[in-house]
Amino acid sequence: MTNMTRRNFLKSAGVMALAVAAAGVLSGCDSSKNPVMADVEVQYWYESLILGQKQVDDGSYTETVSVVKGGTVKKEQIEETLKKIRTNQGFKLKNEGLTEFDVDWTAEKPVAKIEMVIA
């Protein structure tokens, strides 16, 4: 058995205390508390009787918003653009009760297609 001196005991205790403290600090790096964000292209579409599905003003209102990966686009994120489209183009949301819009995460670049109708 090795002689345990007071000095060696204090060194060992200090190293153990440091290890315990480091483990507590590293647990603060949990990725579930820091969600991964992704840029999502938001497109505004309407149904034309003659042309079928068409982007509002040929896509000039398309914008990019930041969304939690795997999540949805929130209405608050696109509110200003919705107001501009209504004022300048005369379109409104097809379903004005929606507050979140699905994102196609399978596309090469994630995209949310917002359905509009004539106001």
C-alpha cells in the first residue's frame, strides 16, 4: 500500500473537485437548450383561374426568415410582408386564422409556401 501523505491527499481532493466542477460547467452546453436555426425561404402563392398556381407579383415578395430547424414560420415573422401584399397587390391570407405555416424541410433549401387569395 502506498503511503498517503497529507500533501498527496489534498492534491487528489483538489483534482476531484475540479473534475466535478468542470462536469457541471459542460452540462450547460446542452444542445437542446440552444436550438439549431435555419434560413427558410417564404414564398407567397395564389391560384389563378387561367394560369394555375402563381407567385404573387412573380415572386418579388419572397423573403428569408430564420426558423428553429424542423419548426414552422410564425405569422409575426411575415406580418410586414403580408401588409405590403394586401396594400400593394390586393391579396390576403387564404386562411387568416393561421398563426404558423408549415415548412417543406425536404426541399434543397427549406421553403414555406403561403397561400393567398384576392382580398
